[in-house]
Amino acid sequence: MNRSIHPHAFTNVFETLSRDYLQGKDEVLRLSVIALLVGGHILVEDLPGLGKTTVALALAGVTGLSFGRVQCTSDLLPSDITGLSIYNREEGHFSFQPGPIFNNIVLLDEINRAMPRTQSAMLEAMEERRVTIEGVTHPLPDPFMVFATQNPSDQSGTFLLPESQLDRFLICTGIGYPDEQLERQIIAGGGIRELVSNLVPLVTSAEIIAAKKEVHAVYLSDKVLSYIHNIILATRRHDLILTGLSTRAAINLAQAAKASAFLCGRDYVAPDDVKSIAVAVCAHRLIMRNEMTNADRGGVVRTIISSIALPLA
């Protein structure tokens, strides 16, 4: 197959980080690269101190993309993220001062500590890749990805993200505790923030944009398309689910499956690509019935997938 950019350039990104810097975080790194290749956003939910922020810093460093960070707090204002117009006395007019959202990779740290009004300010940026301030629309850079982290919702000082906000995230995942031997090695080695800040880029922004076009061109057969659609329909009919997956979720699942196929070196989507990404793309979008609010959404998605016949070759 003729490609303008080889998938190995991107598999090398997460393999290098996983091997040399962020051991035990293979899956979140793979999902982060998939989100970048699709032009989507990723939400990482887990306990504090497990390396969520470090993953975002490392991804920015190894891609050479500009990086902006917002530490979300209850007093954070929308303008702290998007920017604002400031009056210049010497020149006699207002000039726009862009906020951290005008970077390629934007880390929204502990997003669920921000007030709902501030959370909603990010909707246009995440969906439309632009920000409108005082009637003037400002485009965001390309590539653009929001890497948001959040603490578990039962921790104090957190505000639940509304369904409309969650639906803007292509992927939601966690990190989890490392195994005992690896954790001992991490403790002995200490922090790696300084090492991460000095990472040498392995790809360029031009290569990322070219790869996004390659991902878009990955072939999705009618049979695999029907397989994806059957998954979506099954969530809408499931007894434990109040509101199933939307059409946007189906589009996102197909896009992420294409990125997974690309990273595997294929120019077509296989059912295994869909299965490998389905929980990360679908689970956070499900609205469960009241009595099942604390249900394992990932487990529900896996059960649904296991009940649907794979498409025949």
C-alpha cells in the first residue's frame, strides 16, 4: 500500500514512551495516539498521583506540539481558558490575548473541579475547533486535542460533567495502579517530570496532519459498518441502559477503529479494531437506569459486544 506517512512513526511514539518513560501505561498511551490521529479528545479518570498529567506532558514532548495547561479550580473563569480582550491605552484599542486553549495539546487538569459554567465554555472549542469571544471567531490550531483528567466523582469538590460534555470526548479511560514490581521501580527512580520535559520529538505536526488524512482514508466495509451499527442499536435496547449511544458515538467508534487499523499497518478496518476500542469510546456515553447508576459501564459494553455475531469475511 502507498502511504504518505508510515504507521510505524506513530507506533514508535507510544512504544518509546511506554518502554523508556511511562512503563505500565501502554493502553492509555495507545488511546492517546488514536485520539490524536482522529482529531478527538481524551478524558482520563483515575485517582490523583497515578501519572495522568505526566502522560499529557510526555505526549506533547514526543510530538513536538505546543502545550497549554489549565489547572481547573472552582473559581476558574471561562476567559482563563479561552482568553480575553484587553484595552491597550497606548494604541487606543482592545487587543485579543489568547488563552491556553490556543495550543495543539491542551491539558485540562482535574476538569471536574471547574464549575459547570466554565466546563461549558469548552464545548465550542472541542466540537468546532474555534472560540468566539465578543462576537469575533478565532480558529484553533491544527492539530488540536484536549487531554482532560478528572478525579473520581465521589471525591470532595468535584462537579459531574454533563452528558453533553462527556459526549465531546472521543475516548474515556483510566490508568490504574501499576503492578507491585513496577511500582517499586518507579519509587526507586523517583519522578520523571524533568526527563519528560526534555523529550525529543519523534514526529512533526505536518506528519500528524498527513496521518490524519491516511486514517480518514482507511476502508470501512459494509459488513464492519453493520457490525458497528448493531452495537449502537443494542445499547438502545438494553434493559440496564436508559439512553443508548448516539449517532455521534457511532461515527466516533468508526473513526477510532480506523485509527486502530492504521496503527496495525492495515488500510481496512477489521472487527478486532472495533472490539479493541469499543469500551473506551462507548462506555462513558451510556446513561444507565436509576437503579444501575453505579453499574460497570465497561462491563455492559463488553457484554453487548460478546452477544453480537462477528461479520463474516
